[in-house]
Amino acid sequence: IERIRNILIIEYRKNRNLLFGGKKMKSILKRFLVLLFMAALFPTGKTEAKSYEIKRISGDNRYETAVEISKASFKSSQTAVLAFGGNYPDALVGGTVATQIKAPLLLTGSEELPSVVKEELKRLNVEKIYILGGTGVVSERLEESIRKDYTVYRLGGRNRYFTARDINFERQRLANVVQEIGDWRMYSVVSNNNFPDALTASPLVGQLPIHREAIHTMNMTGGFLMMPRWKNTIDYGFYTMGGFNAVPYDPVEDVGAFFGERIMGSNRYATAAAVAELYPKRLQKKIDTVVLADGLNYPDALSSAPFVGQQNAVLLLTDPNKLPKETKEYIKNHNIQKIEILGGEK
């Protein structure tokens, strides 16, 4: 369209002295009218590309990134949640309790607390620390050193399932309800050996209100605790987060289909977008922010759940080098104003 307009202007300026006589005038006028007709068929005007406020939160490593996420979320916090940074199961389930109590989730090594984390605990004026995981991931020696300065509670068992159980018990205790292992449709069930679906589910599940009965008598809502798939957990699943490769099909899904639902997409990016669609429905939030994390590696997003929970935000995933179409479509089709990227350019 711009090219047509430019041609019209150029032709007029070149030949305006000839427009009132001769064969050349007729030829020019004919061309002018054709171009004018084409311009009428394709109205002028550019579609403005939507602009977003874009922010990156990162550090030199996973521990520093977690601290930067904490700084972006909290001026102070009486409580902090501390998870092993070398693996994801405890941190992702633990993200639900951090979100619930509105506390930062920081990362540690097995034997030593990184200096940058020590400084962040001081900045926040922390008094109480939840350690996530058993002594195999966060050692007794490290726990004892932390106890010198803080009140410490460990939520952990002999494996990821017992750690998740302890985290869920504490979430129920904090909500002043009876601590139970299972009741109808209590859990959002996630993969027990992969991170993407649990990563995106954690901030949502951490914000779901916990009530005495798994199926609330008024609004039939559940899924307020998160559990890696384990024996019989699917029986109590209100949500199953992820496709059949992530959480294999179980016939009990058909029996409880009236209450339960599998949240899934064709891949991890589509599943993340499907989880994001639950926010307005379950949390009555008007989403205006997308928090974007690496969908192929977990470290930079381990601390993301309470950060997402503090905003009108959802957590979506991306390929490190290219925005997946499912993520792009969610951003395009919703009233997104701000995009916050977690992690460095690597």
C-alpha cells in the first residue's frame, strides 16, 4: 500500500505539467486511476504492534536468580522457605506453601548455604525458615548451622512423596483444617519424574483456598494440594496436570470424571497455557502479566511460585531460543501488559 501511494506521488510530481494535454497525459491519467483504484481496495493505515513492558530477573547462577526473584517480590518477610537447588521435586511442591504464606523460596546446596542467600535472609529480616526435603538433600549439619540464627522447621521425608505429604500437612495446618492424606478430589496430581507441568501448576495450586472437605459443598472445587503421582494419589486427584506421557492414564479418572479434570495440551507449552486458563476461573484474577521461564531446564524458575502469586500473573514456558506458538497465542489473546523473564540469556 505504501508503495502504491509513493508511486502516485512521484507520478504526479513528475508529470503535473503534462496533465492537461496530449497522449502522454492520457497514459499517465490511466495509470493514476488504476493505482488510485487499487489504493481504494486496500485502505491505507498501519496496524500498530502491541508493546509490552518487559523485565528480566536474573543472577549469575540459580541461587542468585532466586535471590533476585525474592528482591523483586518482598521488602521483608518473617518466614522464608529453603529448598535444595540441585533438583526440582521438593522446590516445586514447596512452592505451593511459599505461595500460600506469601514467603520467598530460596535455594541452597546440600552442605552449605550460599553467601548470597545468607545476605538475603538478613535483608528480609527472616525469623523462621522452612527447610524442604530430607537430610539426603539438605544435611543435618546445614540445618544445625541455620538453627543458630533462626527458628527452623523441616518438611521432609525419606523421598519426594513423603516430603510432599509433609508439605501438604503443613499447608492444611496453616489453613486451620484437619491434616489428612486423602479425601475426595483433594490433589492436583503432577508427574513424579519431570518438572514442566509441576512448575506451572505450583503457583496456581498454592493460591487455591484450602477448605475442610476436598469438594466444597457450594462450588465443587478441589485440587488445592499438589502431589507427584504415587500409588493411589490419582484416586484423590481433582486435577491431573499434564498429558498421558507425564501422568499415565488411570481408569479411576473415568469413575471420578464428574469431579476431576485432566489439564493438558499437546506439549509442555500448551499444558502451561491450559493451566493459565484456570486462573480467572478458580482465582477470579484478571491476568495482565506473564512470567516466562525456560521450559527445557528448571533452575531459574524454582523460586517462581510466590513471585507469580504476588501479581495478577501466570507462569508460561518457552524454548530458550524461540517463543513457542502456544505461549505466543496466549499472550496475544489475553490482555497482557507486562512480561517478566526469569533467568539469564543462556
